Amino acid sequence: MDAILLQFLNGLDKGSAYALIALGLTLIFGTLGVVNFAHGALFMIGAFCSVTVQRLLTLSHETLSETEKDFLGNPLKIKTPYVQDWFGPEVGASIIDWSVPLAILLAIPVMLIIGFVMERGLIKHFYKRPHADQILVTFGLAIVLQEIVKYFYGANPIPTPAPAAFAGSFDFGALLGLDTVIAYPYWRLVYFGFSALIIGAVFAFLQFTTFGMVVRAGMADRETVGLLGIDIDRRFTIMFGIAAAVAGLAGVMYAPINSPNYHMGMDFLVLSFVVVVVGGMGSLPGAVLAGFMLGILESIASMNEVKAILPGIDQIIIYVIAIIILLTRPRGLLGRKGVMEE
Amino acid sequence: MSFNNLTRRGLIQTGVVAGAGLALPTYLRADAHTGFTNAPTGSTVTLGFNVPQTGPYAEEGLDELRAQELAVEHLNGEGDGGMLNTFSSKALQGNGILGKKVQYVTGDTQTKSDAARASAKAMIEKDGAIMINGGSSSGVAVAVQGLCQEAGVIFMAGLTHSNDTTGKDRKANGFRHFFNAYMSAAALAPVLKNAYGEDRRAYHLTADYNWGWTQQESIAAATEAMGWETVNNVLTPLASTDFSSYIAPVLNSGADVLVLNHYGGNMVNSLTNAIQFDLLSKQVNGKDFQIVVPLYSELMAAGAGSNVQGVIGSMNWNWQLQDEGSKAFTRSFGEKYGRPPSNSAHTCYVQTLLYADAVERAGSFNPCAVAEALEGFEFDGMGNGPTLYRGEDHQCFKDVLVMKGKENPTNQYDTLEIVEVTPVEQVMYAPDHPMFGGADATLGECNPGA
């Protein structure tokens, strides 16, 4: 039971990432009808926003040490970040320490712009093309984006630590009065809370604003909304930007969990598509529900006790569940009639 | 089907063209004239450097390529000569190999066996490469070694740490300078015993492929021999990026040591996840919890950042060594590229020089003559102390480094420190050791490709 609870908690942050990426995918599919295989790359770019902010904050000037030598025997170059010059050593170090949360400020405008440029510059030309064409062009775009990131940042993972205040883990076992340790890293708790906040914000935006109402109407019947004189295309473009920002923010906060590398978007992309399909094409609540469900099931399947009975189940559980759900509910968990069925 | 258009003249023309086409590859292959594949006939000789230029190990491949370019420079008498000045053999004069200027071609392994074989094949068949060197994965090394054996060229392996490369998959045309999983374990065990005691319970996370299995088998055997108990060994898929679900159960398993039989991105992520779960600050069985990473590399340590601090592992070579060979190579590399070399760069550099030296001593590029010159060759001045290229399995035997993540690094390259240089005697084993294929493992016959 303790082990299941442990893996349930573990699945929450995996599920958070799946849910956030799948939410963005569904937003794009639901509004523009585009199957966006570049969405994982947007998640990766978000993570590299964290790296970029960390690098900007650690931009330094060099002074030569009088005592220490470098590996060639030359005087060691000691780097002092400019922010420590400007704000003092302690405040400067704190600012650098909080570079990941600060990266959110950079990621929002950057991801919105990238989203707008992607949609206006490339994807709008493929609205009326078959889904296979959309997949090809967005998959190609994803490869281009990751190669650009690799060119500037290299192929190695780049450590991007969370603020020191969130180092360590919380023991749920002690909280629940159990004998066993149920450790859960603080930053993963933050990530789960952050994801819940973003998901809530997106739903509130769509549910309680006039803009959101028009978008929902457009998702239901684009033609009629257009006939009312509303420029639905412009709103959908904005939604593409918002979806990109959601994926980017998921990436920003994920950077301390796994050191960003140029390939990380691809690792999430396929799973996120499965999440979208299981949740129901075009269904935002379905995407979120399926994201968390599959994240938790994947964690539980990786328990040694489960693998002892079904070896390798942790690698295929998501696909097995997807097959079962699609056999029993062909439109996915919360899929709407008519989506991708014409 | 109709043959109405077939004429005598057309038949002759077609036959001539087809015959010429079929004969062309044979004509272009020098082995038809000299008795071995790609025998150099002009004033140059071509080496093939097969390294990961794309994919997850691209950074490591780039460092290997830097070292290989440096080796070519030194062989051709350019630059400061690097390790040619400290190498115990004085056969190389800085005038190329056997008087032929060295040139090179490169291939991209992509850290995929099929891609690596394809790029090596292209370098051998199209570019005339007479030796293949490089790589950052045991799967790739075994695959390319097999190809070189079939093609009749020498394979000087790069970074490959699986026991199998010079164990059950050893080949007469393949040579490994890099150490292996058994040597890592043999070097680490006494250090771990001194640092953490004899009464420990270890939990292994192991990358589920050839290298991971041999690494786990080796370290488990070595630590169990000194009294440790192996509580569990969990195989993790190579494609894993988030290891939290594998690490979460460790604290409740009764283990007080976590052994991460991971390399590359797997190592960076699993170690990062383990630190997030705060394992190193826990106490289990009345002892401080510890993490061990049997195989370290500088580039991976940089990727893991501060997470490596205090964590023990092993390496083939490190730029901080103070012998004359290491200092010469680090100086050459550092002045050219502005950074210290990694141990994968070192092994590729040394392998290139060792190949060239063997050709000089053999007086021939014939791969079988070169293999004979390398077998049983004893040398020094290449950074690892006195070294033997054992004839029975083509494995180099030399000192092994035990490393620890540095507590207070002074710069981005200062991530690891040398804890101990384990003498070669401690890591030796018999050529028919069971972990290396036993008595059934043989090199086979050298293939000159004729």
C-alpha cells in the first residue's frame, strides 16, 4: 500500500507534464484542427528558456587569480557574475539561485511570439491540407528547432537546479504516521502545484472570458461564428500562442527535474499524443484527465512487484491502456462526436 | 516479354558496360594488388574516425574528433608533438606513417549500431580508410569491430566499457585501449570498502543493454566478494529520462547504497533524480546513504553539475594526472581548444598514435602485421603508466583511476578529483575469465581483406 501511494505521488508530476503538453496539443487541434508534432519542441524550448535565464544571470567578468592556476598552469580566471556586482554578493547569488522561476517571465513572451510566428509563418498554410501533411511539416519543424537548440547549447544535458529553498524531499510517510519513508522531492510538489495552476487558468480563461467564449463557440462551429462577423482566425492564432506558452511553461519548470537537452521534447511528444487520443481528440478535460491517469499508471507499472509478474509492463502500460480505452470508448475518455470522424 | 529489339551490337555493348561495372569495384580495391584492404599506394594514408556527431553523445564525439585531429597533426609533424615526445616507442618521427602524410575522413555513428556500421563501411569502401577509430558506445564498438573484421581493416576502439568488446565479442582485427567494466569494479571495490565499510546493502539500477549488464555483473561480484549484499537489481530501459519511479522504492528496500549502472544521459538523469529524492542525506541501517557511479566521464559529470559532489566512480584517464604524457597531451589539447581533454578524447588520441607506431614497427600497413606488432606490446608515456596490449584478447592493461565528485569546484572543468590510482596488477584477469566469454572466446583469424 505504501509503495502504491509512493508511486501514485510519483505519477502526479509525470502526469502534470503529460497533461500540460496534451492540453496545449488539444487546444491547437480543437481550434485550428492541426496535428502539431512540433509541440514537444515547444516544451523543450521552454526548458531552454530556463537555461538561457541562468546563463544571462551568470554573465560574468573575469579577474586573474594571483594564487590559483588553471589546467594549463596559467593564472586562474575567476568569474564574478555582474548581478553580484550590481546587487551585492548575497542578493546576486539569490537572484541566480532563483533563475528557473524567473525564467517564467522570459518564457511567456518568447513562447507567445514563437507560437504566433509558427502559426502565421508556416502552419496556416497547412490548414486545408491532410493531417498527414500537417504531421510531416510539424515533425520537420520540430527537428529543425531541436537542431537549432543543439547548435547554440550543445548536445549535453545542462544542469539547471531549482532554488536551494526547494532542495530535498518531503516525507509523506511521517505525515501519515507510517513507518516507511515516502519521500517526494519539494520541487516536484511545486511542479504539480504549478501545473494545476496553469491548467486552472486555461480553463478559467476559456470558461469565464468573452474571448474564451468566442473561442469555444469557434471550436464548436467555426463557420457560424465567422458568419457573425467575428475574426475567429485571429483568435485561433492567439490560442496557438497560448498553447505554445503552456508547453513552454511546462518546460521551464521541468528543467530542474531533468537537465534540459535538445532531445527532451521528442521524449514527451509521442506519449502526449497518446494522452490526447486517450482523453478524446479535442477534449481539454479529457487531455488533463488522461495525462494524470497515464502518468500515475506508468509509475505504478514500474513497481518491482508489478514487473515481477509482468516483465516490461512499465514500457508498454500506456499503450496497453490506450488500446483498451479505444476499444471500449472509441472517441476516448471524454471525446466529442464528430471530431476527426469525417 | 519480347526480344524483338535485341541486336548483336546491343548485346555486345550491354555486355561490355555490365562487365566494366562489375569489374570496377575490384579494380578500385587495392587489395587485388597488394594482399590487403585499402593498401595506400600514393603519398598519403587515410584514417577513418567514426564518432557520434549527432545524437545524445555528440558532445563526446566532438571531443574525440578534436583529439583525433590533434593526433593527425602530431603524426604529420605539426604542433608541439604532444605525446610523441613522451611515448616510450620512438618509431614515429613526425613524418606521417611510413613516410606517408596522414589524412583522415570522418563518419557519424549517431550512437546507433546500424548507422555506425554504415558510416564505417562508407569510409572503408569509398574513402579507402585503412583503420577505423572512435565511438562512444559498446554496442557501436562491437558492431563496427565486426565490420572491420569482415572488411580486413584494423579497428582501434574509442570509448567502449563493456566486458564483451574484448570478451565474448573479441576480434583479431579489433583493439581496445579503454578499460572495461571488470576493471572498474576491481578498482572501485577496495576504495568503497575503505570509504563505506564491508557491511553494506546495495541496490542497483542498471541500464537494460549490453554494457549495463556487464557493468552490473562486474560491480556486484566485486562488492559481494568484499562482504556487501546485493538487495536488488532493477533494469531500466535505455530510453528512460525520468528515473523517479525507479528511485522512489530504494529507501524502503533496506539498501544503504545505490549503484547507478548508467552512462551518458541516463547517468545524468538518474543521479539528478536520486539527489532530488535527497538520498544522500538519509540514514539507513544506521549508516549514511551513499551513491556509486561505476563509470564516470567529465562531460557527464558536467551535465550532472553539483549532483556528483562526493559520489565515487572510476575513469580510464583524467587530465589532472601529473605524469609527463598526460601533461603533454593536456597542454597540446588545451592550447589548441581552450579546454582540457576528456578521457574519451584521450583514448582516441592514444589509439591513433598506437596504430601509427605499430605500422612503423611492423614496416607495413598490412592489418595482420599491425596486429602482430600491437599484440603483447608494452609501452609507457601515454598517460596511464606502463601499459600492456595483451595478445590473447587485444585489451590494454594499465592503472585505473578511482574518482570522486569534487566538493568545491573552482571552474566548469573542475568537477572530479582523483581519489586513487589503482595499480594494474589489481585489475588484471585471465583471458578466459567467465565474464569475458570463458574458454570459448577467441579472437579468430586476422583478416587482411585479401
